[in-house]
Amino acid sequence: MMKTNILKKNEKQLDKEIRKRKLEDPDLLKSLSNILKKKRGHVFKMPAPNTPVIVFMSGGIDTITIIAILMEEFGLQVYPVYFDLGFPQSKYDKKSVFFFTDYYLKKYPKLFHSPMEISLTFPAKQMAKHILPNSGNIFIDKSINHRRGVPFSPAIFAYNAVHYAISLREGKSIEVNTIFGGILPSNIDWYSYESLTTHRSINLDICVSLNDYSWQYTSLPIEKELGFNLQKQDLISWGHKYGLPLEKTRTCNVKREHQCGVCDICIVRKKAFKLAKVKDNTFYLFKKPLLERVRYRVKRHLPWLLK
């Protein structure tokens, strides 16, 4: 049971929220959940305190706060994994990962473990130049009625996390069978492959592939079985209450040391701080002037105008 003011919703409220999401499939979600429940007696069950779990650690607000919640609220042993996709901004994301690694090792020395860094080439470089340029763009791909993104990202990360879990078992005799991602409810308005339906599907695939129904894969903010429907502002409120230096997290698509403040995810970040009514102490490169912000966005999204 959580000790904070993060609100949990009842099943009817969550069903209503899920049915509002155009990229969610409530009927399929129910079927997948029923299969898991029949096979192991539950859909998802939070592990007991001191149980080892694997958690994605990107350096952004979402995963950094989720890691803290799992230790502070649930007393879990956290084994983070950082996926280095070789993007230009990755070296700056790593600075946040390094900072919070030191921070959590000091604050939770008995629960936090140094992250495993896994290098992935995803999507494959032969296709990346066609997939990545507009993958996170604010503009919607009208042919599929949602953002294209990089399909199968959660699945690729989950399967690599399973390999990490197996390596922990074989190399250190540490048993891990629960994996947490960092997807928010708002992500599901953008990417179909980040839905709760998809998470249940991936979880079932892991169980079937390994012939072991003890495996659990989910994302804490969207985990219906816990009563959660946590948005970024909820995580910010929790992090602020527990004194997390949120300004040290990084959520920016730009290859710069400091976050730009004008790319899509920076705008989402700043809006979340306002909704949480928490002062945003992040240093943004472009706060003023307006002309500089406009020029930056034109250069990013409509470069032909500057030619």
C-alpha cells in the first residue's frame, strides 16, 4: 500500500479510462488478462518487499521517479537497465543516469544496484534513416491515425531485460521475474505499441516462450491491477514530495548538454511541472527570446523554409 497522496482508482474508473483510449483494445486486454489469471491465479501481483526486480532507467523523469517509488513505497531490490541506442543525445542522457546512480546508491544502499548498460542498434541502421527522422514528431501519421514512433520498442526492451534477468540468475544466483517499464497513460494516446494491451501481450509471450508463467512485465504508471493511472505530473508531485532533484533528469531529443526547452518532449515536461504546481528548476537552453525558439522549431520541423 502506498503511503503518499498518489491517488489510486477503482476498477470501474480504470475501465472507463481505458475505454477512452483510442489505441487501447479493452476486449483483447480482458482476454489476455483472463489467460494470465487462469494460468497463474493473478494478472499482476506486486512482489514482496526485498524482492529483486528489473526497471528501465532512461534518465528521464518517468523512469527515475518510478525507480524511487519502487524502493521507497514497496521496498524492492532494484536492478536498473539502461538501453544505449547510440542516439546523438545518448551521452547526455547518461549523465542523468550516472547522477541518479550515485544518488540512489547513497540514499538506498540496501535496495539500489548499479545499472546494467545494454547497447542496442534499434532500429537496424539499414532502416534507421527512414524510421527515425519523424518517429517522435508531434505531427500525426494520418494513414494509421497515431504517431508512427519506433514500433516494438517496449517488446525489444522487455526481451533484453529477460536476458539480463537470466544472466543475473546464472551469474549471481539472483532470481528476478518481474520487469518494469516506464510508459505513461498519455503515451497510449500517441503510440499503439505502448498500450496496456500490448504490455499484457508481451507478458504473455514471455511466459509462453519460456514455459514459465511466473514472469511479469508491466509499466507501473499504467498497471491497472495496482489501481494506477499515473501521469507525468503525478510522478513529479511524488518526486517533489520526496525531495528528488528532478532538474537533474533529462527528457530532450536534442544533441545538446542542456535541454532545449522547445522540442516536443521538453514542452510536455514543462507543462507537467505546471500541472503538478511544482517549480521547474531545470535549465533550459531556450527560455527567451521568442524569435530564437521559433527559429529552432522551424529548423527542426520545416527546414526547407530556411533555405
